[in-house]
Amino acid sequence: MELRNMALPIAMGLGLASAAQPLPQFNMSDTTVTDCKGILLDSEAGPGGTIYGNNEDFTFTIDAGNTITLVFDPVFCTEQGLDLLTFFDGPTTASPQIGPAYSGIVAPPPIIATSGYLTVHFVSDATVAYCGFEAQWTSEVDPPVPPAMSIPTAPGCNSALVAIQFSDPVPCDSITAEAFTLAGPNMPIVFGAIANSCIGGMASSAQLTVAPPFDHNCPYDLTFTIGLADRCDSIWMFTISASTQITTCPLTVNALVDQDTICAGTCVELVAEVQGCAGYSYAWDNGLPTGAGPHTVCPTVTTTYTVVVNEIGIGQTAQSSVTVQVVDPQVVAPSGPICQSAPAFDLVASPPGGWWNGAGIIDSLAGTLDPDTAGPGIHPITYTLPGGCDNTIPIVVDSMDAGPVQAACPGTTPFFVQGASPAAGIWTGPFIQSSGLFDPSTNGSYTVTYSAGACSDSTVINVDNILGPVSLDTVCQSVYPDTIPISPFGGTWYGAGIVDSIYGVFDPDEAGGGTHILTYAMMGCSGQFPIVVLPADIGGNRSSCPAQAPFVLTPSPIPSGGVWNGLGITDPVTGVYDPFLAGGGSNVNDMLTYAAPNGCVDTVLMYVRWTAVTNDTLFFCSGDAPMPLDNAHTGRTPGGGAWSGSGTYLNIDNNPFYDPGAAGVGVHLLTYLANTCSDTLVTIVHPDVLIGLDTTLCTLDAPYQLISLPPGSIFTGPGITGSTMALFDPAVAGVGVHLIDYSSAAGCSDQVTITIDPFEQAMIGGVQSFYCSNDVQVDVELSPPGGSFSGLPSTTFDPLQLPDGTHTLIYTIGQGACLSSDTLTFIDHPPLTTTFTVSQNPICDGGGSVLEVVPSGGYPGAQTVYQWNNGLFPVSTHTVSPATTTTYIVQTTDGCSDPVIDSVTVGVFPPFSPEFTMSTIACYGTPGMIQASVPGPGTFTYDWSGSTSQSGPVFTGTAGQTVFVTVTEDQSGCHTDSLLQIPSWPPVTALFSVNPDVDCVPFDQGDVTFIDQSNNADSGYWDINGTIEPYVQGDYPHYALGAAGTYTVTLIVYNEGGCVDSLSRDVCILDATPVFVPDIFSPNADGMNDVLFVRGPAIAQLDLAIYDRWGEQVFRTGDVTVGWDGKFRGARMPSGVYVYMGKATLKDGSVVDLSGDVTLVR
């Protein structure tokens, strides 16, 4: 069995092959076989089983059903002319014979029988049998016709069964799940196939089971690969197909929004997601345009959007709504500017639950604003709700500050109160002028008020003498800061160690060791106070790591020479410290003291800490602001270490920060190094937005990872099969526009829009395979619409305007796995053009002109068709001879090009007829004449051509002379030609021949015949050697002249006009010879010289043989009365020269040798 592949409009070959099978062999016999190919041998029934037998008569018929070709082996041998092999194109020997009967040692040529039958007939005789023959036959096999497959009823929605039907039964064992492929949304897989009602192993229908069930109103294409056997049992592979359309699934539409809650002033995108493959129309409310979207909307209030979707062609409608909540926080702004001196108050906003920030906000939850804390100016105050929506209002604070409390000594010079703002205000109160000039004349505490505009503020001026200690105590540098007691309040402190000039706070450590003078100044007076600071400084608190090696404490103590004390102190004099000793390897706070020689003691804390970062993993968005790498954010301990890693840096204050934007999206490892010990922190940076992920895919695209992101990223939405890995499966998502939500542990979020298109096959139509520059508009049909077209500037073209040659059109639609294209090639041949020629125009009466159409261009190899008017035949060339002026029109077509029409008007000059007058009849060759004339108007030229050329109307010549005259009309050039003869009696000619026609007649043939060959003679006479005989036409006189010698014979003849001619010839008679053999004879049955004889009066015996040119004897005689009639074995011998040899014995006993040649003439 052989496996073949087949390519048909409904089938596609699978490119399979199989191993060759040995051919069956048959010996010649009376039988009929139906094998499509085989080997035919002779009967091999002869001796030894290697040759055919005697007296065989076998008829072998091959019934292959199609054209059969029989090819013989070169070794072929049958008895020539007796053992015959004959072939017939049909089922019997009565069918048409193919070629002659074959025999001998030359093998027959290939024998081809087109009827579907080949009959071989072999006969052998009873004598010799030879080696015989061997031949192989093959036949053309028509491929089987595959059945058509259909899906009579479309499956219902959510059904997993497909019922299929075949136009012709197919083998039940070919109906397997693996043989079927179903293409459509969600890529359903055929996992079950059952043949229905198998009868004789064949079925006309089947049922398929698919998964997942059909849940989209979409088209589905089913293909079935099947192998069918032909009549020769070769297997042909076909792929047949059928389509169906699911229409019963309810229409489902989802109106989707990328964010259902937005802040006022922002926008969102709406999209309608439909599951299905039909065409859909979309109608949105709120004035949105048609189409699925996305549509950008920017509602100012909470709005519900509704879309109504209509399924085109099916009629289902469905609607979906989505509400966009608009959050618009409202803040009640103050009615006007606020005085800086006004008391703090609570701002009011709705809805509640937010928080406040801005200058002057002293309680972010209650919204308490202190104008004095805010300070003068315009301050933006923002109210923020959970979710990030906020509202900002400007708060205007008018400047109003009476300044700080002031003090003065009584009786001193009046002074202007300082520190009030704004300028140009008015003061009121005791001892103060409106300009602010205060007179401290009297002890007391006075409240004064400063007013400007609608605002006012008060301050206190204390008038008294300075009361305080005469001198300050000696203090150690290591003691804590303290306030110096003094009155009245309102003065200003100056001097080393003063850390608060208003309240008089003194810090010994700030002042340093030594004696310091402190000054307290009031308006008009001041006091000075000495203070001694004993030095005692061992620096600030510090840290160490338990794993750190022992070290000398730094900085060195001031003054030196003291004693150290602490858990980790190993040398109290030098200050060697062992962190491990302090806490036994654990974290501990070690109080270190240094007892200076001056009696002061300074104390610091040694934080013995293993370096640790408690917040071991932090999540960020790439757009987050830099974060301080402090304990509050990282949980690092101890402080004072150094950070390293991607995104770390030191700010202008030399504090460490981490910038996630600089680090970039990814997982980063930060290292914190303190006191030679370190710990690490993992930062995970997620993108704020996903750029470039919006895409359009095909349902056939393989699942893929949307993006590779650090841990903590979450993706949700249709088609997401791995939320943390961002795995998206187009087949699971299905056809439509899908919004994929992205979020991260750091709070980053975004949306990705993925459009899933169904697979659609690109097709080009409306274009023929060839044109011939026809002037016609061709519209290229492209389906489905929306693809990319190339090959022509547009989808409409006129072949007449295109360059000649091959044009390739390519239409591509879709992308990725949905990318499909169709290619169509057509040829635009040059247009059919013609060259129309006219050989003569105008023409003369009776003249002709050749009309010829020479085509060029057009469809190569096409048959050109010519259609003429005036009933002319459809050929390219015509010779026309119209009687009057006539218009000829020809239309030339080639079955491809636009018809080409040519025309010409052939003019005809008026006719004329010359007349001729001739001389009277006379004897041939005597003078004569012809005179020409043309009746009617016009001038004419006469040209005569005969033995001599003449011109003019008169020609002079001799009787019987033939002359050709051309009469030309001078104006048109038209002429007529006439062949004329001057009248004469027929020319008389005396002519005869002598028989035998030899130079000298042998004596024994002396009876000579005179053969008359005269022309136009009707009377006359013969003069034969003085003997007069009357001339009778048709009589041949003969005479025996009697003796050797030369004689004169004269013939005188007359015609009917009395014209005379004569001829004389001499006749020679040879002397007598004993033997005579003629050298020529003519066996043509005319009664003369038909037989070759040997002559001689004295011949007693004769032996003569005649040979052809190959030496074969063709005649022999021994009798002078038996001659050769020119035949051999009853067949006429051809003309030629023959050789004779022999002997003649004369009566006197002498022998004459005979040899020579004789010519046979027929």
C-alpha cells in the first residue's frame, strides 16, 4: 500500500510517504487483472521454464480504470513475423489496436492505453520459441474524493459536545480525538471522539467532546485529518474542515473603571468588557462616545455610568453600570485675615476623619491653628482624607506682636519699646506715649498695648532695680545647666555658657573651665556676676560592640590624672575599656565616671550594643521621598554608624538617607557598620507605575510574565494565573479589553490594559490572477478590515495605470500569535496593441490591397481573435478588392485585453476598359499589327512588351506573335494588362523521327518506319529517296531500303491557311553483321522495342545472360526467338543499365563471344 498526500481547496497534504511494495508478477495467460501496476511476463511454458511455448494464443487484459502505460524490458525476442504480440486500447481484441503487431528482437515502444483497459494478445506458431519478453505497467490513479464535513447544529452555550456529519461515510477507526483540532476563543481541546452507528466499519456522523465548554458567542473552526484509500489501496491524507458559530450564550458585559473612587479634579478610564467574538455596538450615557473604550472621564461629583451593548447579527443586548465615587473634601475658610495675636482656634472641614497640616497647626487631628505660631503671611493649610484626597485653603495672618517682656531701672531715661510689628502702630498704657516712648520713672509692672489696624497685642514692662546674687557659686563643668535667679524679669543675659539669654540658663560645659563674667542688661542699667567653672570633661555618651577589641576611651579626659570607673573599665588610670567585659557579651548600658583631681566627676553612658537593624525588610515605591536611615525608620542600634549600599547617601547635615529612586526597582542589601560590627537591611523597591505594559495580544498567544518585579508585587484581574509572578494567560482572559490591577506591599498601584483579539485569517479577494492593462477599476477586497496592506498605493487600482509585470499584494492583520497574512500575486501584462497596415490605398478597379493586423503585447500565448465587418473571415490578413470605396473595421481581442478596434477606408478609382483592333489573319511570322484605344475621357499610356518593347497605341509585329500590353490611366496610375496575339494561322511544322532511332540502322533492321510528329499539318507529301507518298495525318510510312548506304527523306506539309513547312533527314543503313545485340530497349507496351532480342541470320545456337548492377542474373535465354521483356520473377525491373554476357554459335560452326550493356528505358 502506498501513502500519498493531496492538496485540494478543502484538503491539505500532510507530506507523508511510505516504503515501496514489490510489484505483483503475471505470466501471459487468458485472464483479466485489476492491479494498478504490475509486471507482465511471457508464459514461460516452454522447455526449461524460461521461454514461451509453441502454439500459444493468450489474451491478457488489464483493468486499471485509468490511463495505463506498459514499458518493455530491452531484452525482447520472438520469432520474426510468426510469433506476434498485439495491443488493444480496450477490454477485448475487438478494441482499437495500438500500433502494429510486434515480433523479432526489437522491444515495442511504451504502450499507452487511455480507455482504462489494455488488452495484450500473444500468438506463437508450432516451430521455434524464443526468450520472450518482460514488461511493467503502471496506471494513473485518481485520488479519492474526501467527504465534506459539517456541523449541522451549533453547540449550545456551556455545552461540551459537538455533533459532526460527513457527506460520505468515513472509516470508524479514523475518528479519534487526536485527528481533530478546534480553533477558537479559550482554545478548547478535543479530548473525546465517538463514531455514531458504525456499519461495516464506516460511519457518517460522530460526536466530539471538548474542554472547556463553549462559553463565548464566537466562531469555531474544526479540522479533521483523515487518510483515504484509492482504488489501488494507496492512502491519501486530507485535512477537511467545518465551522460553527455559537450564538446562544447570554451576552455579558462588564463596565470597568481603573479606580472607582477618585479625588475631585482627577480622571479615570472607563472600558466595556464583553466576552464574545461577534461585532458589538456600544451606547454609553453621560454623553460618552460609542465604542468599548477606554473612555477618559473626569466627573466632579459621584456619577454612575451605564453602557448598553448590542450583539450585531444575534440581537442580544446587555447593560452594565459602574459608579465613580468623587471625594471632594470641603474646608470652611475664615471670613478674612486673622490677627497674629488672636487665640488658637479649630478649623472646620467635611467630611470628618481627616488630618491637617500647614504653618500654625498645633493639633493635626483637631485642626487647631495658632496664628502666632503660624506667623504673619499667607499660609496654605491642607485637609487630607484617608485615600489621599485633600483640599487646601490659604490662611492670611496679619502681623501683630507687641514684642517680648522688657525691664528698666527706675528713673532712667525714657526709651522706645522694641520688637513690635507691624510698624506704625499705636501704643497705649501707663507711662507710654502712642509712639511707644516709655518713661520708667516709677517702680512697678506695667501692661502696655500695641494696636495696628483691627489687631492689637499686649506686653509687660517691669520697672525696678536689679536684685540677684552678688556672686555665683563655683561649679564643675560636668554639672547640668541651670537658671540664674534674677529680677525684675525682662532683661537680657550675656556671657560664656549662656544658652538662654531671656531666662538666664547657664551651661558650665558650654562655658568650659575657668572664671567667667556674666552680664544681665535692662533698659538704662545692667549688672555683672562672676562664676568659676572647674574643668571636668570626658566627652559625650558613646557606644561600642561586644565583639570590639578593648580600646582606650577617647577623647582624653580634662583634666588628666583622674580615675575611671565602669563595668568595662580594665585600667582606671589609662581608661582602657573592654566592651565584652561590660556585659559579658550582651547588650548593656555601662555608666562610666571619671573622678577628676579637682574633685569634679563627669559621667557618660557607654551603650554596649551588638550592631542590629530590627526592621530587616523595608518596602518602597520608586517615587518615594528619601528616608532617614535613623532608628525610627530602621530600628538600627547603636547610633553613629555608617550605612552603605545602593541608594544610600549623606545629606548636607551629614545624616544618612536612603533614596529608593536612586537605588532603582529591585531588591537591595544595605549594610549598617557601627563599632566594627554590622547588620544588614533589605530594601525592596517597587515601581510607582508600570510603563509599556499596555498591549494587544491574541487568544493564541502563550501565557507570559507581564513583568518581573521584586517580591511583594500583586497582580489581579482576568487572565492572571500567578498573582505574585504576574503570569497572564490570554486564553484564560478571553477576547476583550481587560484591566489588570497592580499593587505592592509599599502601597504602589497601577493598572495595565490588555486587549485580547481573536485570531482572524487575513484574506485578499476581488483580484484576478492576471490582467492585460485593462482600463477597469479593480477593488481589492480585504477581510477582516483594519489590517496592513502593501503592494499597491491603495486598494483600488486600474490595470491600465499599473506598470507591466508581476505585482504581489500582501495583507496582514493582527499581531503576535494572531498575526495572519495573505499574499496574492497577479500579472499585469502589456495591453494588446495592433499595427494595422494597408498595402495600397486607393486602389484601381479590379485591383486589390492587403489589410494586415499585426498584434503585440497582450496575454502571452493567447489566441488572438479578429472580427471583421463586410463578412471577412476571422484571420489577421485579408486581400480585398472592393468594387467601390469601402470601409473595413477589425476588432482584435485576446481574451484578456480590452478590444482594439482599427479601421480603414479603401478608395477605388473609376474603371476603364481598353479596346483593340488587329490586322487580318495571316501565316505565322508574317507582318501584323494591333491598335489600342480607350473610350471616354482621360489620357492613357500604352506599354507593349513582346519580342520587342514598344509604346503608343499601335503595336507592329508578326502574325501569331503574343504581346503583353499595359494600358495606364495617366492621372490615377491605374492600369489594365492584356495578353494579345496578332491573328495568324496555326504555325505549321514538319517533323518526323526514324525508327530504329540510331545513327545507322543495322542491316537486319533495314525496314525503317518514319514516325510523323508534325504540328498543325492537314496535307502534304513524303519524298523517300525519290519516292513520293501523300501525307496522311496519323500514318507512319515504312520502307525497306534494301541495301547499305545513306538515303534522304523529306516531308512537306501545309496547314488550312496554305502555309507550308518541310523537313529533310538522312537515313544510314549499315552493312549486314552475323550477330546484333541492341544497346537500348523500352518495354513500355507501345509495340516498339518492347522486347530485347539477339538477331543474326546465321545464328545456330545462343546462350545469353543479363545481370543487374548488383550482379544478380535477371534473364537468360538459349533461343533467338525468346527475348527479355524487362521483368524478373514477374516484377518489372527499373530503368537502368544492365550487363549481358554469352555466346552465339553460327551455322558455319564459328563462335561469337557476346558482352556489353543494354539500357532499359521505361
